[in-house]
Amino acid sequence: MVLTPEAPPRRPVPDATPTRRRRRRSGLQRPERIAGWLFVAPVVVLLTVFLLVPILMALWVSFTSWNGQGSPFRSGVPVSGAENYVRLFAEDGLTRQDFMMSIRNNLYYVLVVVPTQTVLALALALAVNQRLLKAKSFFRTAFYFPSITSSVAISVVFLFLFANSGAINGILAWFGIDGPNWFSDPRGVLHLILNAVGLVDINNPPAALADNELFGLPWWQWLSGPSVAMCSIICLVVWTTSGTFMLMFLAALQNIPVQLEEASLLDGASRWQYLRRVVLPMLKPTMFLVITLGLIGTWQVFDQVYVMSKGNPAKTTLTPAYLSFRTAFLDLEFGIGAAIAFVLFSIIIVMTLFQRWVMRDRDVPRSRWFRRARSV
């Protein structure tokens, strides 16, 4: 028996050129790529002209002291550098005080509106998704109708509802409650609750909170909660936005197979356990979408404030979006108005990324890049 040496394994022949590797990886030939760019070129041009270019122009204005006269790109426009941003965060004055007041108001607005509208939308979706419910189309249309109605028209209606002699105070009078003057009451809800239980006195706040400041605003005001006037705007926004998010949850619920519900009930799971262990995990992508859209919308609230309060009373309904408009177009300080807009843009980006980090899938293995970075 003759033993022959084993032939060495053949190495795979590499591609002739990097271009072929890229072409094989993408799966597209050069004419196909050119055709694709031709199809998306109109949209790219429109987004560049009407979105990217105005953003870059506004960014330049935020570093100038342009007063709105002439072009902001002419040679005579004074360049202030980061002075506008310094006035918002570090320089004592009315500009920083108004900006921090708007941040405080909008922060409480976000903390109340986003959870409330998310829970309400999910509850409505679960209600109209019941198989035994009659007149489903009617209830779905009724819940969604406020979302497609003009926000200005609804704001005017709510002005009458929350008036001194309006329907809200009339309903409260039936229960023996003297309703407040909603759009003229700047008191914070947390202050009112603490005052009602006897923990603090609104007219005589603690010196530790009244004398110490954060970014030019006393801690007593930071911890006041949303004002009574802001609560009326919160009710309006929750009522008008829950219908849209209800449809998103409803579409996700209808994609859940019926077999999962039947299997869980056969295994002895209760309705609450089925909702917690099966439905909510499968609604996680939709939940992320709803919360993200809610965060963006609540930080950009403008039209309700413009119609209903214009930041009053005592600037307790002032928001960064409305403050940017008022500073730029009414006070003619376009540089500070643009700076407020970009600070608001940064806040939205940071909160969206934080929310994505919180709702990430913790059971998914870490990426190859992350493992390689840890090993270096």
C-alpha cells in the first residue's frame, strides 16, 4: 500500500478588484445605482433646499446679533459668537430667567403629558380591540376624531370650557368645589397640594428653597409643578393626541396572533398576566415609537400656548418654542431666538437617545464592534 501525501487545501481566490467586492456586497450594478439616485434626487433636492439650508442659516444667525433688517449674511451683521448661548445659561438677566422658566414649564408639561397620553392611548386601544365589542368603528372614529380637528379650533373651545363660568367650573360646582380662574392662576399644583396638607405655606416659602437658585431661578419655582393654567393646556393636548397613538397601538395589537392568547389562557394565565407577559413585550417597538413622538411633540408645543395663554399668567405657560418665536419676531432678537431653537433641538435629541437607551433590548448580545472595543 503506497501512501501519497495529502494535498494542501486551496485558498479561496480573492476578488480581482475592491470594486467587484463592493458590487457583490451591495447587489446592485452601476446602472441600477444611477437609476436609484435619479429617482430620489427630487426629494434630496427639496430636503436640502427647504430643510438643510434653512437649518444651517438659522445656525449662523444664532451666532450673530442680527435684528431682522436686511440679509443676515451681509458684511455689516455683527457676529456675537457664543454670546447668545451664554446669555441663556450663564449671564444674569431677564433672558436667562425667561428661558429657564420656559424649560421648567415644558419639563413639567412633558412629565405629565407623555405618560398620560401613552397610558390612555393603550387603554383605548385595548378597549376597542375587544372581539365582543359592538360598534367598533364608531368608537374608533370617535376617539380618533379630536386628533384630526384643527388645534386652533379646539383651543378656542377649551377657552370657553375653562372660563370662570364655563362647563368645567359648572361641573365642579355640582360637587361643592369652587373652581379656579384657570387661565389667570399661576400657582403650581405641587405647591397647592403641599399647602393643602399643611406641609408648606405658599405665602411663606422655606428660606432654603426661596433663597437658593439654579440657573437664575429659585428652587421654590423649580419645584412648583405645572401651574393651574398649564393644567388646562395639558388636558387639551392629552385629549387631542391620544387618538393618534391609539391607532398605533391598535395596529400593533391586531398583529399579535390569536393563538398566543388562547395558549396563555389554556396554561392558566389571567388577563393581567397575559397583558403583562405577552402583550406588553410585543408592543415594545410601538411603545418606543409612541413615546418618541410624544417627547418630540411635547417639547415643540406652540400653537396651544399661542392661542390660549401666550405664556401668561406670570409666564407659567411659557415654553421654549413660543419663547423662541416671541424673542425673534416680537422682540427682534433673532440671534437669541435661533439659539433657543437649537438648544431645544439638542434637548429633544438627548432625551430621545436616553429613551432609546432605557428601552433597549437587554437580552440581545452585544455587537462585535463593542466586544472588540472592550478587548483593546
